[in-house]
Amino acid sequence: MLRSILSERGQELPGIVIGKLLKIAVEDRSVVSLGPGEPDFTTPKEILAAARKALGEGRTHYSPPQGRLELRQAIAEKLKKENRITADPDDIIVTTGSTEGILLSLMAMVDPGEGVLLTDPGFLAYKPTIELLSGMPLSVPLKEEQGWQIDVDELERAIVPEKTNAIIINTPTNPTGTVYTKQTLEDIADFATEHDIIIISDEAYEKLTYDDARHISIGSLNGMGERVLTMQSVSKTYAMAGFRVGWLHGPQKLVKAMTKLHLFSTLSAPTVSQIAVTSALRGKQAATEEMRKEYDRRRKLIVRRLNKMGLHCVEPKGAFYAFPKISHLTKKSSFKFAEWLLKEGKVAVVPGTEFGRMGEGYIRLSYATAYEKIVTAMGRMERALKKL
């Protein structure tokens, strides 16, 4: 009999419930899924044309581990124009999606036993990635009554002095749709400076804000240039999730360390994808704004309907998620409620506990889904809730 050769690391990483629920949603065509965090739009035609042209020219060889120079130059231009961050192309690394960016940044900064602060609820990949590196996840609870904004007092309670190297922030946020205020960002900046830690700022949803909300890059604040890794991608902004391209800008010593590590992870982001992203950044931005407007239309629908049927949903100001409270309506856990809704209403949602302990009592719904499907899903949910 073959001995067990599975590593402890591979065995101990938590399974995620979302995969099981979405598998059912895919296999059962009668289910309306509000689960995926991926745009339902097709990549704009100008960007696809750039990719086809690159393929036709045979540009299918490896790119440099740090990323193609023309793309890094386009990113530097974008950061200055849109984020008010003065960037040198040498201080930018292009990654295979922002998920790899999270991994490389933590690999460059975290040794076993060292801490990383992260929000709860927060994007489900942060904590497992820290654990994968034998780091110490330090959860910072977020509360609805505080607008899901980070409270510095909670940061002070969570940090392990002399053992904490970084904090990961995400704005606009997944799963709550919160956009951090300038005051919140200034408080985080002061905290990071006082404790001498690096800020990893995940800004994947930077262009998806609504009403009076405005995205601010924490790296643009005075004196933060050497303390912030600004992480962005094209997956949400240009509906290019399958192209797998993201980037980080920050202190050159960290970018150099990540570039070395990149040689042993994916080597480089796909060449054709990098060429397409260069075209996206330097091309017309009208399609991005049209997508944002449609998300806004869906957002208003889903929030109105959820509150009308008795769920409590704070209006999200960014990203494309609603995070309604269910605990006042049912004694079911978030997972049991999602499971029940899938069976009873044929609607797939994500349990709030997928995003941390503080997500209990909530569910996440994505409105990166066609308007008509959302209308159908809301009707099904309303009828199902009447049976509770």
C-alpha cells in the first residue's frame, strides 16, 4: 500500500463551501446563481482585437519575469493619472492575476510565525495564503454598525508587536461592497507607520464605485510611497478575468524580491495577455464606464428588493456585491441558509462565513449577473422566504 505523501500544508488548508454550492449551480440549469465574483460582460472588442493581432504575429514566447516594459510603462502612466501615485516602471511587477500578487508579496515579506493583519469579513484567499506560508493570520473584526470600516482600535488589539510585518486592506471591498473613507485610510496609514509595517492594498474593484463614493489609493497619501504595495488588476475593470494579469507597485526592494520569486512560481504573466492589457490601459475607457453604470442599475434593484422582502441590506458603495443580514429572520447558520435557499428557491448565494467568522448571519450576492436573472432570483427568494 502506498504511504501517504500528502503534506500537512496541503491537508490543513481549509476547503471552501463556495465551490460545492457553485458546482451544484452549474450542474443544475434551473438554478440562478448570484455567487460568482466575475463580470458577466465580454471583454471589450478593442482589447480582444489587440490579443488576436498579437497571436497573429506569433507573439507567444515568454515575457520577462517582472513584466513587459511597455506594459509597466502603461501602468506607471495609469497610476499617476488615475491614482495620483508617481511610479517608476522599475517599481512595478506584473503578475499572473492579483491572486498571485498576494502570494508573491507575502512570500517576500513573511517568514514562518510572522503575522499579517487582515479584515474579517474579507476576501477568502487572504487567510489561506498566509497559512500556506506558515504565517500568522491576525483577524481584525469589521462591524456593520461601523459601516464595515476598519477601526484602528481593533488593529491595536489584533497586532502582535515585533512579529507583524504587514496588513492587507481591500477597497472597494469583497464581500461587503464598502469603500474606505479618506479618514479610515489616513488612520490605517498612521497605524502602519507607527508599527513599521507594510500595507498591501488590494484595489481590484477600484473603478466600481457608486453615488458619492470615491476610491482613494492609500499609496497616494503623503509619505506612504515606501510603505504601500498597491495591487490592481484588469479582471473586474475590463472584464478580463481569464487573461490573468495583475500588478503591484511599491518599494523597489520588495518588487525585486517578488521578481526573483516569480521565476519559481509562474515565471511570467501570459505574453498575449500583457499585450492586450497594454492596449486596455492606453485605449478608450468608455466600455468600463458602461459596465459600471449597468452594475449600478443592478445594485439599486437588488438592494431595494432585498430590503423589501425583509432582509437587512446596507447599500454597497463599491464592487459588485450585496451583503445582507439574515440572522434576524432565521436561526439557520449562513451555510445552512444558503443550502436551504439553493434547494427551496433554486438561487445560489455564498454564506457569509466563507469570508470569516464575522460573516456569520450574512450572505453574499453578486450582481455581476444579468439584470433579468436578478429579477428572477429576487422573485424566487421572496417566495422562499415566506416559507421560513
